[in-house]
Amino acid sequence: MKIRRVVTGHDEAGKAVFVEDGEVEPITVSLSPGAEYHRLWGGNEAPSFPDDGSPPDQHPFFPPVGGYRFLTFQVPPGHRQSAQPDLSPSELEAGLAELDAKLPGMGGYMEPDAPGMHTTATVDFEIVLEGEVWLELDDGAEVHLKPGDAVVQNGTRHAWRNKGDVPARLVAFIVGAHHARVPGSSAPA
């Protein structure tokens, strides 16, 4: 899918201006064939205005407390968000290095013994745009989502599954949050 991003900002006098209008290339990784991520915007802290519309720091993939991310992602049919079982150790190592380079830190949240399952210190707001997807939580509990369905995910352990025959595309806004069960995210005192 082609995604066009239009970004506004301010000129030296504080006047609102368009600073970018262009296509965002998808991020793909060999360990998840058919999956795509379009990083649209994000920051690691609350924004301040006026600004020139330059992209803020967006590393790692999931935001820290006070940070945010805006993206789309595609879940291909049969997708379980896991490394291919027939990969050699060197292919797996190369795939994990690619994942970390293109989607920094994402691999560290994935559970190797439960394909696709992960828990992040975030509140995720997602809307299904195309296709159908199943959101799986603990103990195999799942919900079937169709276009127009929205999810508010409050730091839960989850995985995305596509049991259909066409790719599912979702848009997400992710906000960093305190989470007592995620390393590196301390709950407020």
C-alpha cells in the first residue's frame, strides 16, 4: 500500500506551512514475509510548538514514557510474527540483525517460545482499515476484528493473527506508559 504523508510546521515568523508532502516507504523484514510497517511519525517526548516540522527522534520502535508513535502495519495471511522454523542459525542471526536495524528494539519484546506474543509499556490505539485480523491475548483468548473495528490495548500481552486469505492493514497510535511488568518501564511512585 502506498502511504502519502503530509507534514505541517511553522516558518520563522510562526506562520503555518507545509514542510513535507511525499510517500513513506514500507519497512519489511525477512523474518516476517508479507508484513509491512509504515512509520508515519513519532517522538520520544511531548512535542513543543512552534516547530519546523522536522521528524523527532523515534528510536526505539516502541516509545518511552511520554513518547508516541503513529504508524500503519500489515499482517499477511497465515502470519504468526515468528521466525521461519526452517532457517539455519546463520540465517536466523542475519534476520534478527535486520529486524533490529529496521525496527530497533522490537525483537526484544517478542517471546521466542510463543510466536508473535509480546508485551509493551504502551497504550495502543488501533483501527482495522482492510482485511480481517484476530487479536490474541493470554490463554488463547481472541477477538475477530474487521474493517472499522477499533482496539484500545492497555499494555496487555498480545499477538496479531491473520486467519483470512488477504492481508490485514491497521493504523496505530502508540503512547509510552508506565508498566510494572515490562523491564525498563518504572511505575510512578
